[in-house]
Amino acid sequence: MTGGRAGYSSRTSEEAAGWACSAPGSFLQLMPANRPKRLSWFNPHALWAARNDTLARFADPVPLERSRWVGGSTGQDFTVDLSDRLGNYSFLLLGDTGEGDESQYAVVPPLLSRAAETAFLVICSDVLYPLGDINAYAEKFFQPYMGYLGPIYALPGNHDWYDDLAAFMFHFCGREGPPPPPSFIEDVAASPAAGWRVWLRRRCWRRPARPVAEQVTAMRARRSQPVQQQPVPQPGPYFTIDTLQLRLVCIDTGILGDIDAAQGRWLERVSADPRSKILLTGKPLVVDGGVQPCRITGTSGEFSTVLDIVHDPRFRYLASIGGDIHNYQRYPVRVGGRTVQHIVSGGGGAFMHATHLIDRLNPANTLGVTEEEFRCYPLRRDSLAAYSRVLQGMLGRLHIRLPVTLTPGQAAAVLAYRHLPTFPGREVGRLSDIPVYKRLVARLLLRVGGHRFHKWFSPFYDWDSPPFFKSFLHIDVTGIASAGQARITCYAATGCADTESDPPVEDQFVLCWDHL
């Protein structure tokens, strides 16, 4: 194991999962005293501010806006070239970070405990919530990560696009002002079948906020670095990070989770590089027991989806890592004589998406991956127990005195009918010992929102005290372009003082390549 105590994880210990938390960690001291009011995902103001998500489904403006940001060019590779700077190296990755609350800051101390000598950090999707306000970066990006001394790169998620990507391009790509907005005629020409939907979207679309000069100066001062440590500039919303051994291919899936034809041609071209590759994406390709292949719109070429490219042996992809879903999942998919690891890493700080709503895996739906091969964090039992605890708090606020909290062992007993795996060292209760009404509440938590709607159901269950079940990845790369390996470690961030400086290792595996 790279760091951490061998065998110490939520798969073997309730303490490692955070259920025996002696005290919250030091993250509480990192939080600004004047932090904004806690984000409510059901506040009408927040919902209206994030209206662009719904409007994009009438007529998606992202392909046109993206082409304006990148200058309409499809001939550039948009490369962050580190190939002559790094030998063997490591980097950090986390996704879906910025609510600016306790669960985001709880990730910071364990992240920094594994940050020594890392070359850079990547935020994989949704840097800010609920939308990419240019001035909110102070509390939700610059403040939390001011202790990380290396370069930080990012790829946008759907929330970053809710302001036309203006804040993201300003802070990560140095674009001081957005390009002129398209005219109505240009907009309609880009979506000729949309008609009135384009008009409605343009009338109601939320435009980017203006930067406040004093705030911008203060933000940038927090990330100032010596000249010798200055990062190679990030060229755009999609780009590659090139090192001697690997090419990291970072794509922009916009609001709707697809890429346009221009980006598709770019992806095919940069994928032809002879090095092995890892795809980083705002939307995972295999997730929640199913496949979301990421459509390439408007293309008539050989490849109609991103998954087609990742699984083509000519392109030498070792893995895909995506954010958007706020937990950790891993699916080792066998493609011919090799294995491509598909990873969800969205546990970087935002509210937790439930894992207990993921049914026992059906290999027919997961490209052959079985339940025994699947990994997730939090474990389903911990997810269900955490949700029952939040529900208990809701009932208390309504003055309903009905104890509904499940222990993790009781949650495991409730989930046993799905024939889900149990884990050595973890208690499994007896269903007969659980009151009937608690079993009914648990079944309700397993059905309300269900698999199809769990992404929208989960924000209702948000909490601000440990255990948080957050996570991040530490990736060690060794070797040369023709032969080497990348060791990927998933660390837990519970928010507990006990595990803050020595976070549990929830998963670890190795990607190997040999092109001799």
C-alpha cells in the first residue's frame, strides 16, 4: 500500500469508515469565518440560478459556445507539455468539489497529507456549485486549496457551464473576457431544428457574473508561486497533459454529457499518440451499474462514442476516470486480451450520491463486470446507514419522535436480500432483530428515488458532520513510454481526526503497459 495502514479500510473496519469518530478533524479550523450560507439544493433561488441546465435541454448552446472559446480551431492539440519536466512522478485527482461547506473542507487535510512531491492536481468535473460564479471561486476553490503548492488543472462539468464557462476559462485558462455571444441567427443556424426553443433559451438564459477586481486580486495572491514552479498554462476546456510515460486526455462533456464533432475529431487525433493513455472526463463512461458511452454528436466517422475510442486497442487507453457522480466506483472491463479500468471519482467534496441504490451488478449491463470485481466507496451498507441518520434528523426537525436510524450492521442485513457481498471484520445484523417499521423505512430509502432518479434524489440527503465518505485519488507513475505502470490509490476522507493524517486506503490497483 502507498501510505495508509495495510488492510485498514471500510471493508474491514467500522472505525475506518468513520462510525467511531472521536472528534471532527482540523478541517473546521480551515473554513473561513465569513463563509457563505450553506447551499440548499432545494432553495428556489438556487434552482432558478441553475436554470441553464434545464434550458440547455431545449437547445444546447455548448457546442457553439465551446467553439468560440477554442477559436473554432480543430487543428491544435491543446497540450500541457510536461514531458521534459517530469521523470517518475505522482499526481492527485478529485472530482466534484466546490460547495464551500464542511464536506469539501474535510477532504483538504488528508489530501495535503498525500500531496508531498506530487507534480500537479486535477479537478475532474464541477469545480463549483451550484454554478460557476466567477467571484465564488474565492471561498470554493482558492481558500480550500491554498495549501497545495503545485499546479492545479481542471476539466469542466455541467455546473461549470451554467455561466457559459466564463469563470472556468477566467481562472484556469487566463481568459480575461468571454468571446462575443453568438447572434440569434448564428444560434439558430447551429440548431436549425430547434426554432422556438432557441428563442426561449436565449430569453431565459443566465449570463455570467462580472468579476470584482478586488476579489480577483485577492484570489490570485493565494495561488502565487515562484517562477520556477509556475504551471504550464491550461490551453482550454479540453486538452492533454503529456508526460514522458503517459498522455492524460481531458475532455469537456458540457451540460448534456456528450462532445461535439470538432472535439471528437480532436480526441481521435490526440488518441493516436503512441503513448499509453488515461481518459479524464466530466461524465463517467461506466457508472451505477450501467454504461453511458458519451455520444459524439454530428459525426459520421468510425467512432460514434467516446467509449468506442477508449476501447479501441489502437489507442492504448488504460483507464477512464470521470466525475459527476459523488462517490467512488471502479469497473475493470475486459476488452479483448486487456483490461480497461473505468473509475468514478466524484467524492471530492459535494453531497454524497447514494451507493445503496446501485443494485447487484448484472454483467450484461456492465460490459461483463461482476459484483465480485466491482468496488465502491462508501460501501452500500454505509450509504444506507448514513441516509437513515439524515432522515432521523429531518424527522426530529418535524418533531416526529420515531427512531429510524440504522447501524451499518442493520443496513447490511436489510441489503442481504440483494445477495450483496459481506466483508470480514464488519458486523452483519439479523433482520429479525430490526423492528418492522425500521425495515419499512429502509425499503423506502431503497425505492424512493430509485436507480433511475438517484442523482436527483441524493441532494435531499446532505449533511455537515463526519463521517462524510469523501475520497480522492493518488496516482504514481513510473517507467518509460514503452514499459511502465501507474499505481492508483483511492484514499478515504471521513472528516474524523483519527484518520485525517493517515487516511484509509479504500482501493488500490495497478495499470501496466508494455509496448516492446
